[in-house]
Amino acid sequence: MRAIKKVIITGGAGFIGSACIRNLLSREDVEVLNIDKLTYAGHLETTESFSKNPRYRFLQIDICDKNAIAKAVNEFSPDAILHLAAESHVDRSIDGPDQFIETNILGTYNLLKTALRYYQSLDAKRQSQFLFQHISTDEVFGSLGQDGYFTETTPYQPSSPYSASKACSDHLVRAWLTTFKLPTIVTNCSNNYGPYQFPEKLIPLIISKAVNQEPLPVYGKGDNVRDWLYVDDHAAALVEVLFRGVVGETYNIGGKNEKTNLEVVHLICDLLQELVPNKSSYRDLITFVEDRPGHDLRYAIDCQKIQNELGWQPKETFETGLKRTISWYLDNQNWVRAVTEQDYSGDRLGLKTA
Ligand code: NAD
Ligand code: TYD
């Protein structure tokens, strides 16, 4: 087990990064520095539950800013860097790939260069504990047909500007390990859902629109399949890897919860009907809309490696996790308003050509 006491998290004002910070701060002896640019997807409202914790610090920095990143890393002197900051929405990457190339590729490159210089300045004992952990997605593997699963050795074949930019960053991280001996681990996870997810993604978007009695947009026929994992289960897996993962390895993380998009939307409608009964079924709001360009058919993760080698298991089933998620969004409409009021109208994204 690595003796990690000080962790830098990038992207900790976003959905998964904030869940990782909650997990880490629940350990008495860990200090966290959150580095986040606060884009449209990052909000201080997401960090309110831990922002006053004396073991937590925040710096508003763009990971592409060489000087600011170098200063922050050297001054905080971390035992590990958990890199989550990214542009994360496929539809936005279709409308405008530039920011994806900047943050996901050049930002990761900048962070790797800074991390390597910092790592080389450490004494042998601290070097032996250091880890750069890169958080990635199963979308780098491309699309599955009806059968099979993504394993750690599945070749990369990304389809969208988002997944291509994440694939590039994964390759950079591996190159820094192989060439420069920076101790790194890459994790590739399936679709997450849960509290604090920006309401542009399928599950919070459908909840928000249903609550407001607006049409529920399902792309194409709704038969694309995603493998859903509750965000706290992902955070627990990432923390397990942080302390016990083997340097140079890759770990796939998934929920073994394959659902078509239409099944997901139906389930949200039916759970909402129990929680906020409506005269007509919420399902009547479902509207089939033009498909996403380059829409991957199916993602499904084989996560036996992390289960067998690190003993990680998801705690939530899709039904329990979704119930928690819907209740959270119903109870936290103020958060939804706060994070969407400036930059997001709920309109369809991802139909423009770059
Ligand atoms: P998110 O969009 O909710 O949060 C991203 C965070 O990064 C935001 O707080 C944003 O302000 C910050 N950020 C963006 N650009 C930045 C920059 N240039 N400098 C500093 N901060 C910046 O994303 P998320 O869903 O929490 O995803 C986090 C990571 O996990 C991403 O790397 C993503 O690719 C990966 N991932 C996400 C999923 C998923 O289902 N959401 C699944 C697998 C992997
Ligand atoms: P999304 O949450 O954007 O995640 P990803 O594209 O990274 O998998 O989308 C999940 C699935 O839901 C994907 O197949 C696209 C589909 N989708 C809709 O049908 N309607 C929507 O309004 C959105 C945002 C997504």
C-alpha cells in the first residue's frame, strides 16, 4: 500500500473529481489540493460540502497554464496526482473540438511535463511512493457490436473528438512511463451517473426535463447501450487504485449494468412517477430525435481485473443508484439552477459540424 498523504486532484469541481475528494477527505490523514479552471462544468457549489475542511485547498488554475501548474505542484509537494480535469461531453466535442484538444491533450501534456520535473526533484524514498493516475473512459475503445466486452488489452478505436482526445492523452501518459519512467496508472471507466452531474448528460438531463414536463429527447431509436456505474463506486475504485494499484498497469472499471438508452429513460420515468406522481405517465414526454453523428452502438466493460487484483466491487445496483440520483436531483434543484443559469439552456447539442 502506498503511503499517500497529499493528493492533487485536477477537475475536482466537476462530477467525478468532487466524488473522489469526498472519498479522500473521509480518510483522517489525507490532504487534498483541488486544481480546477471552473469551466461551464466546474462549480464551487459542487464543493460546498467539503470546502471548509482544513485538509482541503482549492486553486482556480487552467491545467494548460505552465507557470501556474508548476508553482502549484512544487508548493503543495504531492505524493500523488489524480488527473480528472477534462472536457467531458461528446456532443460538445462535435460542436467545437478545439477546447477538447487544448485541455485533454495539451493540458495533460503540460501536467505530465510538470509532474516529471517534480518527480525527478524528489528523494528516492518519495519517488518510490509517487503516482500519476490518469482517469480515462471506455470510449477510447470505440463501439462494440451486440457481443463481447472491453478488456485492458482491447485496441483503441475512438469515434468522437472527445474519445479521440482522451485516447491521445492515455497514449501520452503511457509514453511518459515508458520513456521517462514517470510512475503512472491509467484507468478506463464506463458511463457514470449520480449526484452533481452537469445536466447536459443523459440521466440528469432526462430527470430535469421530466420534472419540468418538457419533451425527453432520445437519440435515434434509443437502442444504443451504455454500461452504467454509480459515481461513488467509481470514486472508490479510483482511490483503491491510488493506494494499491500497480505502476504501469491499466484498470478497466465498470458497473456490469448494461441498458439501452430507452430502458434508462423508461426507468427514470417510472421511478419519478413513484416519487412525484403525475396525472399522465412521464413516458408520454419521450420524443425520438435525430441521432448523434458517429453514435457508438454499445459500451460494456469487463472489470474482472480490478475485482480480482484489488478486490473492488460496486455497491449500488442500477435501480438503487438511480433512485438515489433522482431523489438527489429532486432535493437539489437549487444546485441545478446555480450551475445552469449562466451557460446552459438545455437545448440540443452535437448536431453541428466542426
Ligand atoms: P466534468 O465535466 O463534470 O468535470 C470536469 C472538470 O474539469 C470541471 O470541474 C472543469 O471545470 C474542469 N476542467 C475542465 N477543463 C479544465 C482545465 N483546462 N483546467 C483545469 N480544470 C479544467 O467531468 P466528469 O464527468 O467529472 O469527468 C472527469 C474525468 O473522468 C474526465 O477526465 C472524463 O474524461 C473521465 N470519465 C468520465 C466519465 C463519465 O461518465 N462522466 C466516465 C469515464 C471517465
Ligand atoms: P451521454 O450522457 O452524453 O454520455 P456518452 O455519450 O459519453 O455515452 O449519453 C449517453 C447516451 O444517451 C448516448 O448513447 C447518447 C444518448 N443521449 C440521448 O439519447 N439523449 C440525450 O439528450 C443525451 C444527452 C444523450
